[in-house]
Amino acid sequence: VTTTKPKYLVIILHGYGANGSSIIEIAKILDKTLPDTHFVAPNAPNPWEGGFVDCYQWFSLSSWGADRDPAKVAPFIIEANEGLSQFIQEQLDKHNLQHKDLFLAGFSQGAMMSIFQGLTMKEKLGGIISFSGKVILPEFLDQQTNTKQDICLMHGDHDSVLPFSNFEEGKEILEANDFNFEHHALEGLDHTIDMRGLAIAQDFINKQIAKS
């Protein structure tokens, strides 16, 4: 979604086995209350291991294991993070924006990447929005948290892909590490983004802009 001379940039990261074209659709709704914002959704760097055409992944799940220990996929996440860092800088330069004008949003695996990416950055962002993800602190991958970014955490309490326990765990991690964050449990929601989540995202972005 292109805006001439935008004031803000929202980079949206898709989930495992999807692509940027599928998730950029939510920008058509977010754009209605964020008219000065440019939205972009890149494809993850790796072809999806499920084998379908035009489907991608940020990192492999086949090597993750049932216990979902982030350390097992650390090299894949770190590698994807490096490419994403370059993409972010290119987009900021292209639109003549600063890091404070940037919001990182992601769904599922993309949410994990958004949080990890934002926390490794030295610059303060506008904020991070996590739809149905999992909090992976850089320290879990033997990396370093450089900035305490503001985070909006959302999760459906009927999520059949990434269990709701990930949300509860995420809250505990962020609280224990003194992050400034808000959290929203969405009643009856499975592993998807609904209008409630988009409204929460809009409100979060507007609140962050207002206090900047």
C-alpha cells in the first residue's frame, strides 16, 4: 500500500508457509485510520519446506522439535534477522524515515521475527505488534537485547496452531524483563487475525504516534 511521502512505515511479516501478498491485505483496513502510513510486506527469505510454490518461511520448523526450544533454530532465526535488518534500512532510506517512524508487525512466525528483530536493534522503534506469536528474546538465542521496544501482544484463546500458553508465557517474559507492553487475549479466536485484532493494532499505532 503506497502513500506519497509517508510519515510512518509499517512492515508486516507473514507466517510460516505464506507470503507477503497474503498478509498485505490487512493494510487495506489499517490504512483507513492511518492515512500517512506506508505498508509493506516482504516475502521471507526461504522457500517453504512444505514445498508449495510462492510460499516461504523465516526459519525451519522441521528442525525446531516438539519442545519448541528457540535455541534449536537459533542459526536460522539469526540468518533471517540479518536479511530483514537490511530490508528495513532500505525501506527507511527509500521513504526518508527514521526508526522512530517504524512499526514492525507480524503474524505467527512473523510475529516471532518482529519481536526478535526489534529487540536486537539499537534504535527505538514506533512499536512492535505481535499477532498470535511467541516471544523469543535475543538472549534465548545467545544474542543481546539492545532496546526495550514497546510491544502490543495479541493472541486468540482458541489458537490451535500456537497454543494460548505462548501468550501467557510471553506476558511473563516481558513483565519479568520490565518491558512496556500491552496484551490482549481474544476470546474464541483461532490462529488468525480478525477485526478485533486490527482495531487493537490501529489503536496501538495511534497511541504510539500521539506520545512520540
